Amino acid sequence: MENGIEVWNKVLTKVMQMPGVKVTRDSFLTEKLSVYCTASQLSTVLGKGTIGNVEMSVLDDIANECIRQHTLIVTSISTAMGIPGGLAMLGTVPGDVLQYYYHVFVLAQKLAYVYGYPDLCDENGKFTESAASLLTVFVGVMGGVAAAQKVIQEVAEQVQKEILKRLPRYALTKGAIYPFVKQVAKWIGISLTKQSFAKGVSKFVPLLGGLISGGLTYATFRPQAKKLKGSLKGTMMLAYENRKVTEGEQDTSENS
């Protein structure tokens, strides 16, 4: 019997290898912000992040549009895969799970970049070890796992403190944060097993199976995506304000 961590790691590994799952930070932000920013402003955003450099209403609009888009796609695919004789002939329950988390990962990266996170890929366009841990944490935040929220707060503080272009390779794979990442992975794996069973049962009900499968997907994806958006925005804003206060105190001390 596999434990929760093993279950999640299998899904995590497979989804991270799927074509198109990686979102290039600079390309994405350039596409979304070029209509709002001058070339000089965009250069600053790409180097230092969006928080403090772009109007929050603009960031929220971009984030909400990304959520709407991925919710529509993931729900439509889940509905089709839940109808016996349709895509269910090709995609089984694991296939539905993979496409669900494919869109979770893509959307999570977009939301992270919108709200100031550095690139999760290295210079060669590959996910880092820390990226795997952070994607796990993002999923945990979507599920309301307290340990995941703690990690997000820690990472936001580090991002604002160092203003990094890329996520450090080992930032979340050792030290005090890693045990929390393991807790999140275990929770996701256990939850994933239960969700897969519920969707699997729905497939045995002709036609209704597709509606049930799609309904379950919609009922989880959109509100969880909104939860992740709120967490990424809130923690990064707080970290940004804390950094500005610290910088202000340092300036005052130097001038006194």
C-alpha cells in the first residue's frame, strides 16, 4: 500500500514531464503586461517582480482571466473524459487526474509570476528541485493545508528580501522548511486517492458520469484557484511592505 507521499510524487513527476507544463516567466509577463507598461517599466518588472511596480488592479485582472480560462478548459476535459465511450476510452481515472494537475501547475506558475515570484525553471528551462517542492506547496495552499500556508509566507519573505530572478535550486529541499513540504505532500497524496475513487465511480453511470466528473472538477478547481491567488497576493504584499519598512528604518539610521 503506497503512502500519501509516494502517491503524490508519482503524479508530480508525471505532470512535470508533460509537454507545455512549464511557463516561462519573462515571456508570460511580457505578453500580459506589454499593453500596460513601457519598455523601461517592463524591464524593471522582469528583473524585480510585479509587486510595487504594477498597479494591483492590473495584476488582479490578469490573474482572474487566467483562472477563468483554465477553469473552463479543465472542466470541459474532465466532463468529456467522464463519459463512457468518449474520451474515457483513452483516458482513465489517472488520465483525468493528470490533466487536472497539469492545469493546476500551469495556472499556479502564472499566478505566482503575476504576484512577484521568480522563475521556477533554471537557465536551461528545466524545473528545479525547489520548483517541485513549491508546486507541491501551491497545491497544498489550494487545499487549505496550514503547513503549506506557512511555507508560502516564508518563501514570500525570502523572495522580497533577495529580489531573485530565479528560484534558488535548493531553497525548499532542505533545512527547516522541508518537513512542512513533506507534510503537504502526504496530505495531497491521501486526498488524491479519495478524489480519484469518487471520480472513478462516477464513470460507471452513463452520461451522468461526465456531468458528475465535470461538476466535481469545477467545484474544486475554481475556488481552490481563487484561494491560491489570495494567498500568493496577500503574502507577497505583506513581505513587500515589511521590506519597505526595513529599508526605511535603515535609511533613517544611516542619516541620523
